[in-house]
Amino acid sequence: MSAPHPNLALASVTRLSNYRATPVSVARATYTVAEVCGVLGLSRATVYALLRAGELPARRVGSRWIIARHRFDTWLNEAPEPASLRSTGTEVRW
């Protein structure tokens, strides 16, 4: 059995080194509790209370809350307008 040609391995490494990784921006599929606090303008305590009560669409994984971005966005967009705003005719702009 013959040994592989020494330049063959070097040629493979050289070809691979010619390829450069292109940074890819990948949107995360989940929100953190801190991000939900920022989006809703609520305190951490309030968001945790909403999570425990099942008011926000989320799952508990170990000690962390996982808030799926698409489910949260759907929940937020479909949330009913508060009655106090409906009765005055005040327009809410998001």
C-alpha cells in the first residue's frame, strides 16, 4: 500500500483556507424576560407574575422561561384594546 502523496494533504488545506466564513445574521427565535420587559415597558416582577399566571405565551425549561418570538408577537398584536381607551375613543399607536 502506498503512502498518500504529501502535497495532496497540503493542497486540501490550501483549498479550504481559501474559503472565508461569511458572517450570517440569524434572528433568535426567542425573547428573554429582560427583552419582554423592554417591549412591554413592565418591571421584571410584573413580567414574571404574568408568566407564572399563564398570561404570556411561554414555556419553562429548567429554571428559565423561554418566550417564543412568533407566539409573543402574535399575542401582543391580538391583545384586546383596554376598555378605558375604547370608551374615550383615544387612538393607540404602537
